[in-house]
Amino acid sequence: MKRKNNRYAIFAGRAHLMNGGANSFKVAAPTKKEAVELAEEIAQSEKAIFYSWLNILDVQTGEITRYSILRGGVLKENQCL
């Protein structure tokens, strides 16, 4: 059986505290494009009322793309210094 490699992990939560951990993990995707599409679906879902942020982690490089979830299910990428 061939295993699908999901390189991009998506995390979402409300508080920016260290209280979510693995519970903040929502789904994974094999490509960045698919991860962004899934992130947009999460932001527009009914559960999005419980989330204020969303992160996409590239598990191979450790690179994190951070988003805020705005009203109406809009993702706004956060630029970190």
C-alpha cells in the first residue's frame, strides 16, 4: 500500500497560548496549494467561530505560514519579523 506524504500540517485555534498543542492540529495536505485550499475551507466553516488564527507548517523545513481568521472567513497572512 502506497502511503500519501502530507508535508503540510494545518493548525487552528483561538488563544495564542501554549494550551492547544496537538489538539490544534486540524488536517494535513501533500502540497502547499492544497493546504491553502483546506485552510480557506476551515476559515469559512461553521467551526471557524471558535478560531482566530491558523498556521500551515511545512513539516520538512519547519517553515510556518501564519494567518489571522477575519470575519466572513477571510484569511489574512501575518508578516512576522
